[in-house]
Amino acid sequence: MSRLKELCKELRVGNLQDLTGEVQFNDPDQYLTDLLELALKGRRARKANKLIKQAGFPAPKTLDDYDYSPVTFPKSIDKDGLTSLDFINRKENVLMVGSVGTGKTHLATALGIKACMKGKRVSFYRAVELTNELLEKHEDGEEKKLMKKIGKADLFILDELGYIPFTKKRSQLLFSVISRSYEHQSIIVTSNLEFGRWNEVFGDEHLTAALLDRIVHHANILTFSGESFRFKKAIANRNKSGEGKYELSKSPLS
């Protein structure tokens, strides 16, 4: 092992010795500054990749070319305020409520990944998967460990709330997670149900009211409307292939 490598190891500056040839030398101060900047950039990138992996995102998404047309912003926050992620520092919540397929999960994921890139810890869960895991942990007496793990995140993303109703125990466990999060971390919730219908998911009026009270307080509520992006893409692909147009039935579903 070279003396340079030994020094880098002792000073805990990682692969600094591997970067020495990537920086042009003009003078000692410039060289050392540029070398350390390059090392710091690499360290931040590695940390961000680790945080993204730990967060549990279902698929990578970015804000590049994101279509905000279905989104109606409240007075409390605008697009720039949302994407700056300042709401995380203020421990505010973001509720994304509205039509299926209008980009709620995409936006929530992209904001979460951007938070990771800024060194923030993020936990991403689909609501059904989280309640299933909470119930499994509860039966083993270990649900508090999972709650503690979620509570360590700067941003907790709860996706697809409202697609499937919960049992009483699952509702209670999810309520415990959200109660722990209240004013200690930011939460992003995506849901296809308006607030007046959340009781259909949790099955208890008092629990639903208490949960909404905690989520809505310090919250920025974004509403999503319009046709599903996935449906519009399917129509476009079908028309492009010459298969004809989709026709939606006017009759009630049986």
C-alpha cells in the first residue's frame, strides 16, 4: 500500500488517491481545492444512491418534463415551493388527492428522490403493503421497530391510500404510524379519495377524524384532475397501431 493510500485511509477521505490524475494542476491551492471538491461530489453521490436504495421507491422518477397540468396548487405552496423541498425543513405535509393515473405517485416519488439527492432520509410505502407489514410485525411483537424505522426518515411517503379498505387492526396500526410522524417529519400522502370518503378505508369515524386532523394540520393540499395519463397513452398507442379507438360503456358496471 502506498503512503498516499495509507494517509487517505487514516484521514477517511476514501478514494482521494484515485482522483489525483483527474484534476489539472495550476497551483497548490487550486489543485487541492478541486481535488477535495471532486471527492466531496463523489461522496454525496454515493450517499444519495444509498438513501434512494433504502427508501424503497417502486421505480425511479424525476421532475424532468413532469406534466403539472392536472395539478391545482393551494395558496400555501406553488410549484417552486414544492420542488424546493422547503416543506420538509418546516415538517409540513403534502396531500395529493384526485383522479387515478394523473401523476400523483410519479410526483411523490420524484420529490422523494430529489430529497435523497439532498441528503434527506426518505421512507416510501404503498398503503396496503405497509399495513400488511405492520400486521405481520405486530403478530411477532415487532411493529414498534418498523414504526421507529419510518420515524427516522425526514420524509415519509404513503402512496395509494384509498384503493383497498383496511381491517380495524390495520387501520389502528397505520394511525399509530401517522401519530408518531405528526410534527416530527413531513408526510406525502397520495389518494384517489376525497377526504369525506376516507372513512370507507378506515371503517371508523372517530379514528378517521383523528387521522385527518393530524395529516391535514400543517398540510399543503394538491388536487389532481383529468384523464389518466396511462389511459391516454393506451389510446394513442392503439390509434397509432391502427386498431381503432376505445369506446367506454355508458351502462352501469355490474
